[in-house]
Amino acid sequence: MISLLFAGCVAPTPEEITKPKTAIEEEREYLVEQVGNLAVYRIYADGFEDLSIEDQLLAYWLTQAAIAGRDIFYHQMHSQGLDIRRVLEGVLSAPEGIEEGLLQEIKHYAYRVWDSSSNYDQRTFKKFLPEFTYDELVRAAHRANENDGAGFELKEGEALDELLDGVRKAMFDPGFDAYLKNQEAEDIVKESAANFYDRGVTENKVVRFYDSGKGKNPLNSRVARKWFRLEEQVYKVGGLYSEEIEQIIYYLEKAKPYCPENQAECLDLLIEYYRSGDLVDFEKFNIAWVQTNPEVDFINGFIEVYQDPLGLKGSWEGLVNFINKEKTETVQKIIDEVQYYEDSMPWKSDYKKVWKEKPVAKSVSVVSEIGDAATCCVIGINLPNSQKIREEYGSKSIALDNVVEDLDRGKQDAYGVQVLEEFALPDEWEAASKWVSQADWVALNFHEIIGHGSGKASESLAKDPSFYIKGYYNTLEETRAELVALYFLPDDKTIELGLLPSKDAAWAYYRDYARSDLQQLRRFETGNVIGEAHNQATHLIVQYLISKGEVEVKQIDGKHYYVVKDPVRMREALGELLAEVQAVKSEGSYEGAKHLVETYGKYLDEDLRDEVIERYSNIEIPKYSVVVMPWLVPTHENGRVVDVSIDSNESYMEQQLRYSRYN
């Protein structure tokens, strides 16, 4: 499971709250570009130069393995996703002579496509349309082709006009494949554009296919129609995406000589899984991976199921990171007390687990985010997703500190406290400025380590709770992890460990969390549905608190505010909701999950949403954020990579075009 960064979210460590910027940080650019309503932030990887040469080379080859899988995720998102990218990159690779206004519109659209690996918003799942027309795109494409047609990567016998006509409906027709996943449709599979299922395949047929046991690879396959039957196209060597997977394996083999022994064994297991496509092999890999804690670590594979309307199909992602040892020392305080927090949960003892092993948890600096991991902005990860493995072997939690901190620095430098002053009451400003950043960092780690790692399923369940809860599972699990973090922020143990200086810091965070639900309405410009699991989780929690009278909706001078009435009573209500959510998960209750999500998490107030959008327009904060990652630059000698350096000057466009050249 992952955590996402929302607007206004900040999370430096406790030690950094009062620490002034270094001279290097003062000189750095964090906000490097703004294109329309989209901001580009640069992420740095401080400490990479201090790694051993072996670890630097390991990070380099693991990054190459991540880039090698990038095209898979584009194709998973939409059958024409790669062609849309080809068109945009062909234009932007040779833009000379294209009128500036049109070029900027194409650039803005391309930035959003690169960030989402599709032309669908990752919060609303709705198709976003270009500001330019099809005729303008044709004109720009032909001009770029006259300059240098290589950027379009035309296939043998393929004409440029054929490529352009092929993407016309997918890019410009608002009614064609309107939603990546359409959660309001009568048939959420048939009416969703995500390319996990053949066109025309229905939800009922897929559910019967897997409930009957005919489908063996729900996570790592695409479902196709063959005559009147369904069949799985398994992601493996010799199967679907074979060429890309073989390239991933090639780079994983290159990485192995630089790994510690137990990590090399993990790579062998991952390679075996990529070759077989057998989920038993994937389980073996996960069991080995979760028990390693190397200096340089990775994620590579079909992992999260957020993009699939049924919550079955894993989206491909690749991520490479290295440990930030200083910050991980603080995380260790939580790790040492995992059993205390488990025993103190407000749910039934039947659902409390004994932590057989302490989890692996660390703060890291990321050097590459590719595929599903690249969508801005992932800030925390807890894997594996298997409940069985979590209970038997533990989990691995990763806080992506450089992503959080550098985004925060960029936003603070550029926009200051405008959002706080717009959505918080004046008597809340001081506490928010003083405490929220610190509490947010602690909450992130509670969410990942204790939240996703805690609890156990009822012994009556034959399969993972996700099998029974189906499409509501992701929202339920994110709600559960958020509630755990909120519940334990003001706990006496949290204060005793020095994670927070006092309960006042937790109460400030409670007020900020309530406001975040109001602020996130900005992302949903049309309709009344909140689609993304993390957004639904926040909405579910806050709307539940409003229904219980613990958060008050105040209107002052025509503006609405979410105000916590009594944080102590709010914590009690959070505990009651957490106990209910855990019971729903542990018992695999589809109806219980449906009730919570449909009642509190899914639907928004359209009038309130319109007000929030107008208030944001008055302070001119960019709506979208993308990040440019560090570039690991190899040094070659006699055909071998012998050294790696960091380049932090590459633009977002240069980086995305470089990634595409690798494939």
C-alpha cells in the first residue's frame, strides 16, 4: 500500500522543524518550472555520493531495470497510451517553428500525461482533454516531422497521419473512454478504460471467472476474450510484456554482483517469478524481500491494484532508494514499540496480532520512481500487500523523505502560508505553523508501519480479506491506516518516546486533518464522486466525524470552515470508527465496507466543492505537481560502467524524453 501527498501536506522530521537551511539548500531551486496550473519540483538525493561504489552501481542498475518496465504501465492504463505519448514526444523533440502558445499547451498536456502515464487524472480517474484542437496538433506534428521525424518512432509502413488519426478519439472525444475506472457505471469493468480487460468483457463474467477458480493469476495478468470464454494473458517471459520483462531481467542480472548475498537471492526469486508468472514464486520473493534491509533497496513488479476497477490487477512500478540513517534512528522508536501499539488498539482482541518479528521500517532517499510509483506524489510505502505474509513475516515500511521535504521546500518558497490562511481560522494559524509539520512526519510513519502492518484476519476466512471486500478494499485499508495514525498521535507512549513534544501537536494535526478534507475537494471539478482510495479515506473519516458532531462545519463571511470542537472527544470517535473498520476487514465483510465507503467516503457536496475551487483561484496555487528525479549518470570504461554520479540539472521534459529513448 502507498501513501500520497496532498496539497499543503508537509513532513520534515522532528529535528528539522527549527533547523535552518544549509547554504546548499538556500542556493537550490526546488520549484524549477511552472506550466499553466502545473508546478515542477526538483528532488535531490543528498548522501548518494557517500555510498560505496558498489551501492552506487547497484542503484544505477536497479534504476535501469525500473526504466525498462515503464512502457508496461502506459499500456496498462490505456490501449493507446503509448501512441499518445509517441505523438506528444515527437512534437516536443523537434518544436522549431511551432507557434509558442500552441507549444505551451502541448507541453502542459504532455507533462500531465507523463505524470499519470495516461491522459486520466489519478484522483478523479476522468479523462483530461487538451487545450489545443486536433487540427492544431496535426499542424504541430507535421512541422516537427519536417524538422526531425525520429521523435515519432514511426513503425515500418506507418504514416504520421495514421498515428495521429489513431489517437484522435482517445485524446479529444470526451465521451470515448471517459473514465479510467468508472465506479458509477452499471458495469464498472465494461465502462472503464483501464487496459486490464478486453473491450466488452463484463464485470459479472470477470467475477465468475475468478470466483470459480478458473483464473489463476488475478494480480499479474490481463483478461482477454477467446471465442466465448475468458482467458488470462499472464505477464511473464513468453507471455504478455515479454520483451519488456526480458529487459528488466537483463538489468536485474547486471545488479546482482553489487548486492549483499540475501538481496541477490531476492533478485533470483524475482527473476524466477518474471520467467514463470507463477504467483507462488511471487510469494517466495515477497517473503525473502520483506526480511532484507539493505543500504540500497528496490520495488519492481506488478504491485498495487488501485487502478483496476475490481481491485485485482497489479500495476507495474519500479522504485529505487537508499537509507537515510539519521532519520531511520527516529523511526526505530516506533519499531521497538510495535507490540505496545498493537495491544493498545481499540478493536477486539481477536483481531490483534502478535508481532513475531519486528518490521523493517526506514526513511529513505529515492533516486528513481517509474510507472505506478511515479504518479505524484507517493510519500510512503508498506509492502507486501498480502495479509498472510504480513501476519507471518511482517512488512517493510518506507518513508520517502527526500520527496516530501523537497516538495515542501518548493511549495513554501513559492507560495508560503496562503493555503493555511485561506482555510484555517486565525486562532489556528500559530499552532498549525508550529506543530503540523512535525506531527505529519510521525503520522506518516504510524500509517505505514503500524497502520498497514497491524491487525489480523479472522480464522474463518479462507482467503485474503481483499478477496471478499473486492472493490472497496483499497479505501477500507487506507482508512484503517489513517485511523491508526490519528488515534496514536496523542497517545502517552508517543509523547514519552519524544516523537511529539506534547498532545498540543497532535491536536493541531487533528485540526489540519479536518481541513484537508475540505481542501481536497479542489481536485474534483465535476460530478459528486470522489474516486481515488486515499481521497475517499480522508473524506470517510472527516465526514464520519461531522456526522458524530466532533467536527463542526462553520460558515463565516460566506466561507465554510471545518472546525474540531474537542480533540479529546474526536479521538474517542476515531477509536470507535477504527474498531468498526478493523472488524469489517478481519471478517471480510463486503456489505460493511460498502456501507462505510458509500455513506461517508464516496460522495461530495458540489456547492461546497465549487466554493473551494473559487477560493483556490483567488490565491493562484498550482493545482498539479510533478517531480523531476535525480539522474544517475554512468561513467564507462572499456564497455563497463565503473562509476556513477548524480546530475540534478536535468529538466522534467529532458528526463521523460530520456526515459523513452531507453525503451
